Amino acid sequence: FDLFHIVAKYGREVIDRVRVDEANRLRDDRAARRVVKSSRWLLLRNRDSLTSEEQQIRLDELLQANQALMTTYVLRDDLKQLWCYRHRGYAKRAWDGWYQRAMDSRIAPLMRFAERLKPYLHGILAHSRWPLHTSLIEGINNRIKVIKRTAYGFRDDEYFFLKIKAAFPG
């Protein structure tokens, strides 16, 4: 599994759930509800990947008008910063702060998301020391499959692991 993709998937689900909840809350205000309902792709994109100034202004106005969406959007961006730390202690401190802010937000989907991430904390923190990305891990797994296929199976596990170690010196 790829931890980054799990976190990204959960994050998309949270933003979408908060957006839908806010749209439902605004049932009586049709104009505001329409703005929130039509903002899905705007909220899921990163601010730096917005192509026009109009989109950036629209996002800013949406976030200023809705506290729950603003909190969720900001915490999503803060969570992304966890992948940038190269020291476990700093990453742990950032996680603790993020987790506390998520719980203090009192936004139910965000709180559930934070609780869902807790079991993965070890892997998130391990990324600060060993920043392996999906492409590298997939390449290693593919190479191991090729070794296994070319040998038509090994009778001795120890020999198989020696072949894997020989394929990846250092």
C-alpha cells in the first residue's frame, strides 16, 4: 500500500463530506447553497494549480464565507507538510499540532479522518527518515517479481533473499 495515496484519498473524502454537509445546512439560502455545491473541484485542487485569477478569487471568497470549509482546507494543506519533514521529532510535533487542531475544529468528518490516520502515524513518521515514493517501491517490487519468475521458484528462502540483496546493492 502507499500511505501517501491513503492519506490523499481520505483527505478528498473529508473535503467532499464537509462540502456536502455545508450545502445541506444552507438549504434555505439557495444562492449560497449553489455556490458551495458547485465548488467541489475548486476545493480539491491545490491553490498553486488554479489556472486563473478568477478561480483563486472564487476560492478565497468561498473560504472566507464558510468557516468549516476554510478549516478543512487549511488543515488539508497543513497535513501535506508532514511529508516534507526529514526529522522524526519535527514531524511528530507537527502531527501532534495538526491532530489537536483537527479535534478542536469540532467538524465531525475531519475528526473521523484524524482518528483514521492515527494507526498510520508510524508510517507517516517513518517517511521523514526514509522518504520512499511510490515509483521506487513499485520498481523494487517489480524487480523482485522478475527474479522470482526467472528462477521458476526457489526451494530455499535464504537463497531467494540473497538474490534480492544481490539485485539491490547498497
